[in-house]
Amino acid sequence: MKRDIKSIVTLLATQSMINLGEIADPITKKTTINLDNAKIFIDLVDVLEKKTTGNLSKEEKGFINDVLKNLNQVYQNKSREGN
């Protein structure tokens, strides 16, 4: 596994998606929704983006922004569904 910013973001995004019920938990093999936990991981990606401002390539910045946009969209949809 590469040790770069994309790997860190992917790790956090995967945890977000597990907590959003979009990916089955690799241990239990079940999907569950925990919006509070999902928000923690989304917020961590956001903090990472802010703290690395000016130190990322254009591609890395675009990747983080796309991930944040997608995670926030899924989070908002799940929140509206009342999960």
C-alpha cells in the first residue's frame, strides 16, 4: 500500500462509507448506519484538507475535494432519510 495523502483519504473515506451503510463492515459482513461515526470520519478528511492547504498537488487537492463532496452528499441523503 502506498503511503501518501490519497491512501490516508481513502482510509478515512472507507470508514465513512462503512458507517453510512454503503459498504458492509468487513468484520461483521453487515451494513449498518451510524451517522455520528460517519460524520467524525468526514470531518477528519475536511481537517486534513484544511491543514494541507498549499502543500498538495492540483491532483491531490482535486481528489480530496471530490471525496469530501461525495461523502457529504451521501451523508446528507442518509440524514434526510431519517437513518
